[in-house]
Amino acid sequence: MSTVSPTRQHSPAPSPTTHAGGSASSAPTRRRPALDWRIRFAVLALIWGFSFLLIKVGTHGFAPFQVTFGRLFFGTAVLAVAMAVRRERLPRGLRTWGHLMVAGFFLNALPFSLFAYAELTIPSTLAGICNATSPLWGMVLSMVALSEDRPTRRRVAGLGIGFIGVLTVLGAWQGFAGVDMTGTLLALLASLSYPVGWIYVRRTLAGSSHSHLSLTGAQLLLATLQLAVVTPLFTARPTAFPVVPLLAVIALGALGTGFAMLLQYGLVAEVGPTTATMVTYFIPVIATAAGVLVLGEQLGWNTPVGALVVLAGAALTQSRRQP
């Protein structure tokens, strides 16, 4: 789970963590990083997979809006440092800032808050699996909003398979017994928010002359300001700052949002968006393992089986016919 940059996407409905499909402008020649891309790929998958555990731990000491605000604040701080080091400037133009305000809401403020509220009542494992449904939502929305994105039999089949996977995770044959439907719906709405934001970004900011780092830094800054306004209205000021939840929120923002985005951009620039999107399929696996091993969350057979079915469906919805 992560944030999304307002840059050109490689497909209308990218995976829920492939949030930077490409640079909005032609990037200058860059030196190859010293660390192999496969290692950075694995680190990115681990960071985003553990994000759901960090959200759960953060909500043990703070209100959901406070967790989200802290996440955005520390994530923005990391990107601000990166911009200062690279001597990047924030974008200009009221129209660009207006589009970034909307992007920050749908790609950061809203889904981050929904996941935080969802994990008050559902396990982090289930939240991670719900996040993997984002490509399924994206395919449906892209067929409606993007005229150039036509459905194929393979992609429609992927949508149906993914839906079956969701029902398997939730134990539909048992009448959804033992599943908090409110929390689950909040997590599914969070996953829906991402493709809404992607499609908006594609229509408004693709091809921007500003660098992806500049656009994303501004996007996170605006999302942080949105939470700075909302949080005091719905939550009381914390009277204590328990160490473990506080460290979880700091890690969620600095690593799971800021540093992870920098890793992602490096991967996209080096190996391309198609390879970088594959990180999506490792995230629910890591989130599930983290929830079970670290938090001791219970795991029925239908959860991992359903998750694999969801991922298979999501992979089909992202497939393209080879020329």
C-alpha cells in the first residue's frame, strides 16, 4: 500500500501499488544505481506489505485520522528532503495545484483514512487482500471513463475470477460469518479510490512538464493539509504518545510512503512500469504473513486461497494482447 504520483500511467487501470507508471516529462540520463533493482524490488514489496501491520499498530494508540495525518506528514517530509537534495521546485500554476488537490484526496487522504478506519475492526491481513482488488475496480472504471480502453474476453474473465476470489476470502458460503462487513466495505472503498484517482490523473496531469518528484511532493503536501484540517474536527488531541504506535506511524510515513515512492520511481525508470507493477502481487502475501506471524491474526484456509484467486484475476485484468 502506498501513494500514487500524478504521472502518466502505463495502462488505464494499473495495479494498486504501481502508482507511478512513468515520468510526466522526459527524464535526463541517470547513472545506474549501485544496488541491483531486484533487491530494491524486494525491499519495496516488504515495505508496502508491512504497511498494513503498521496501520494496525498505529491505531492501537491513535485515532485513524491521526494515523493518516502522521503518515502523510512524515512521507511529505521525506520527499521534501529528496527535492531539496535534487534541487527540485514545486510545480507552478493554479490549475496544476487544483488537479493535485483532487489527486491528493483520491490517491492519499481518502484511501489512507479508509484503511485506517477499516483496521479498527478487520485484521491487517484482510485489509492487505482488499487492497489487491484495486486493479479489478480499475478495469471496470476505465471501461466507463476511458474510451480507448476496450474490454477483452481475457480481462472480463479476470474480473469474474477476481470477484470469486473476494467472495472466497469473505466466506460467502457461510453467510460472511465472522467478517466485519463495515470494516471490509471501508477497505474495499479504499481500494476503489485509487483507480478513481488514477483515471483523474491520466485525464488532467499526464504529459505535464513538471518532474514526477515535484508533482508527487506537491500532491502529498496538499493531502497532508487536507488531513490537518479534518483531523481536529473529528478527533480529540492525543493526551499520550505511546512509543510503539508512534514509531509505527513514523515508519508508515517515512518508509511506507516517502521512501517507498522514491524506490518505486527508481524501479520504473530502470526496468519500466510493466516490471515494476509486479510488486503488487507480493504485497498481500507479505501483509498476510506479517499479520499472522507478528500480530497473531487468525487465518482460515479461505483467506490465502481467495487471495491467490484475487491476484490471478487482477493479473488477467492487466494483461494485454501481444502484437
